[in-house]
Amino acid sequence: MAVRVKIRVKSRSSNKSLEITILVNGGAESTKPCIVVDEDAARELGLWPISHGRVPEVEEACDRSRNSCD
């Protein structure tokens, strides 16, 4: 069962904040806490367009043996 909670995210650089709903038990693991937001949320937080750094390209993972892909 998916568990989603609402949190308020605040940008350190722009001091803007936004309430978003996040999935907390998606199974992803990281050595550091991280939040991935879409481009619209990044704009509202003043984080987009990116002025430095890099933007990684990602693809959705799926299990073809279980036909779980769209």
C-alpha cells in the first residue's frame, strides 16, 4: 500500500516554499535525504531554470517479466 504525506518544502536560495504530496515508501534508498520535484514545482521554488550544476536524465524503471510497464 502506498503511503503519501504532505510536506512543505522551502528553498534555501530563494526562501520560497511549496506544499507538496510525497510518496514515502517507494522503495528507493539513498545515503542522503533527497526530494525529486517536477519542473513546475522547481519553478515555484525559484530553482528552475537551473543556473549551475547539471540536470540528470532519468527513465522509469519497470519489470518486464511481470508486465508492469505501460
